[in-house]
Amino acid sequence: MNFKGASILSIDQFEKVDVEHIFSLAAIMESYAERKKRTRVLEGAVLGNLFFEPSTRSRISFEIAFQRLGGAVTTMAERATTSMVKGESLEDTVRILGGYADLLVIRHPQEGALKRCAQATPCPIINSGDGAGEHPTQALLDLYTILKECKRTFHQLDGISITMVGDLKHSRTAHSLVKLLSLLKNIRFNFISAEALRIPRELLEELLSRGHSAYETTDLVQGLRRADVLYMTRLQEERFATPQEAEQYRGAYCLKREIYEKGVGSRFVPILHPLPRDHRFGVCEIDQDLNEHAALAIFRQAQNGIPLRMALFALILDVATSLRAF
């Protein structure tokens, strides 16, 4: 794809070569993300961060990534502080702010809202989550993490086996990662969830049509035995009609050290999670007894969001070839 001035709304926009290009640039960006090198290629550029849902890592990592490239950031993190409480439409808000900024990052609770935003302004937009829809940059950093943790080249990811656990029906990060992995060859998907929280059927049919395999079970240990990579997810309480409906699935899957080691044996199987993990009693998807385990990659995973998003900013704003160290 032509990244210059492009919006990033869905993994469906990418081909395999695009992902490889992003990852190659992200690897270069790591030294800038860690401030071993410095650059001001985005000096004078402004990022508008519009978050209509709570966020910690995504919002702040987008901010830091833009600032590491020398740009400025303005953030709106609460709808209550905008004119939308006075009746202004989402489209009007985005059209105005798109006129102020060089690029917008938007998170919204309604699936499909980002497509409406992109139609309202010529300003490039990055989807940072639209309801239970997608979260494309999270999927990119997840796959970038898998590449690094498994110590493989991009093309060596073909044939990998991934076990995804939890609320797969509502997890936009899982949806985007399935789409992204489907660009590769012969991926073996293992889906572990309650019956009512299974991966959407259309996604399952899509990956099967592309020649991948899928195995569904409710047994966590069984799924672990089949995994090269483990991807845990949080129960998306906010996507359920009522708290009572969500309650029946709370704590259904909790990965403890004993369960992990029983499932993987002596193999090294990286543990990923898009975060946040829920630490409330009886809920936590990844128990704290795994905090010091070498396979727990969730904090390294979060750090990978900075160079990955720096790479996207550089491509969209067409400064990738202008990087220079100070």
C-alpha cells in the first residue's frame, strides 16, 4: 500500500509485504525509541489524540512515539470536556480537529465509528480501537513481539502455532491479530474460550479459506500443549449488555505458573496479553506468580508499541527517508 497520507483503519488494508516493511522500519526505530539516537523529523507536526474510551498504554505510547520523532501532541481523553456534550456530532468534531492537526489517532466505543471519522476529514486517521471491531496497531506490535520473542525472521513466522484464550468474541485485539496472522502461511490457530465467547464465525471462515487450520476447545492445558505462542485476553465487560451477563464468565481462564508449566513442559512459549490484565480477586488472566517468569513477555510487548508506532507515523507523514541522528 501507499502509506503516504493514508489512514490506518483495518488490517484488511495490508498485504504481507506492507507488514514486512513496517517491521523493518520499526527495527530501525528502536534506537530512537530508546534515545540512543535522536531525530526531529516531525518538528512542527501536530498529532491529535482523541480517546472516547479509557486507555493507558495505547494513548501514551502514541504520544511518546510522536514526541520521539520531534512532533507535538494534543490529547482529548474525555468526551465530557468536548462540545459533543452540547450536541456536536462525532463527524463535526473530527472535521474540525482534523483541520488543526497533521494526523489523528482515535479510539471510540462504537464499532465502525472510525470509518465515519475517515469520511469526515482528509486528515489521516489511525484506528486505536473501535468497539469490538479492530485495533490494527496493537495487532502489529503483537506480531512484532512474536517475531522477536520466538527469535524468527518475518518469513519464518509461517507455520507458527498460536493459542488465543478468553473473550475472543469481543476482543478487538484478537480480531486484528487473527486477520494479520492470516496474511502468513499455514498458521495453526488454537482458540480457547467459553462457548458464548468464541471467535466470530466470519473470522474463522476467513482464516480457513486462506489455508490455515483452527482448533477450538474450552480446555486451557490442552490448548497450551499445541502452542508456540500464548495470547491471553481480558473479559471485555464493557461489551456485554449487563454486568450480570459478564459476571458468569469472570475468572473462567486464569493462567497460573503450575498450569503453564503443565501445558508447555520444557518448551519456551512466550506469554502475550494486550493489557490491561485484570488484577481483581478471582479475575486475573495471568497470575502474578508468573511475573518473573522468562516467558512472560507482556511488558516487553508494551514497549514494542513505541518503535512500531514511530514507524507508522514516519511512513504516513513521509519522513522515513529523512531520519537523521543528532
